[in-house]
Amino acid sequence: MARVAEGMGKNYEEAVNDALGKIGLNKDEVLIELIEEPKKRIFSILESRQVKVKVTEIEKNVSNAKTKNVNEYVEKEILEITEEDANIAKEKVLKFLSEFSEKMGLTFNINSYISDNALKFDITGENAGIMIGYRGETLEALQMLASTIGNKNCKNYVRIIIDIEGYRKKRIRALEELALKRANLVVAKKKSITLEPMNPFERKAIHKALQNHPKVKTVSTGEEPYRKVVISLK
């Protein structure tokens, strides 16, 4: 019987990785279905809103050609950014960020561009760092709200990523170093290690850092906001 799992995250990719971690499969071994997108709310920027997906294991008797076509269709429908959708999302997000900065009494610069099939916004400024919050919590909430607003009236889901003063890149480097050090301990002691609770962005960085490791594997366990990554031997 095909294995099925649901996953949640602050964007489509994080939700998919969450679901894949539950059943120990790769993206090319499952069919992916978008179940729920975050709905727009205006009451609190810190309110948690997530994307929900379902992944279903592809049974072995399904032809490779058919499997490839189904997954290509799903990813194109959800992830591929068209110029029309990108422009719609960009205009809405820039307006939102401009209004947000005005209300917060902040002045910052925004550089927007498309990279890795995502619409990205890099924010810099003298006081922009206060929008990062503890371990990026405020940044994650800001990104989720921007994603909800930006995707309104878009034909296909546009993955939106916001970074402030290069925080995400710095945090990813730190998490990659942590992942490799913990992986070495797992191999040396031949015992699994459970990391501290992390948000979806951080867990994704750990999974990605070790996805091609020859001796260890990773899986997420627990419930938000205490969900953790377990590193164990293959």
C-alpha cells in the first residue's frame, strides 16, 4: 500500500520537505498535492499561517514516464513563476513592505529579483535588523504575511522569500556547520542525535545540508513549535 503523509510549512517547499521527512522518501518518489494555502489575516504579523500539502508514494507499477509527467505538472503549476504572476506579487509585496516600514517608522532599501524559481526581496537599512526577531521569528512572520498578500490574484502560487541584512544566508551557513558536526558525532558514536526545536526554515537547512551524506539521514519529528530534526545512521 502506498504511504501517505501530510506536511506543513511556511511555504510550499518547506511543507513538502516536512511531509517527505515523515515517510522517508524523496521528491521524485511521490505525488504532491497542495491542500491548503495560508489565508490573509491582518490582526497580527506574528500569527502563524502555514501551507499544507499531502504526498503519496508512487507505487512501483506506475510507469516512470507517467510518474515524471504528473510531478512535472504539479511543480509547474505550483512553483514555476510567470512574468504576469511575478509582477502581480512584486507590486503587492512592495506596497505592503512600504506601508509596513512607514507604520514602524523605519527606512530601508529593498532589492527584488527572481532566483531559484522564487521571488526574493532583500531588505537592508540602518534599523532593518529589528525586523528579524529572535532566531528569525519576526522575519518568518513577515515573509508569511507578504506571501499571503503577494499571492492574491495570482494564477499560480509564487514562492516569496524575504531576507534582512543577509540573515538567511548567515543562518544557513551556521546550520550547515552544525549539521556536519552533529553528523560526524552520529557516525563516530553510532547513536542518533536529536537537535533542538527549530522552525521550518532551519529544519530545511539541516535536511538539505545532509541530504547527500553517505552515512547519515535526517527526519523531522514532533509538533510545532517544538518540531525537531533527528540525525541517525543510514
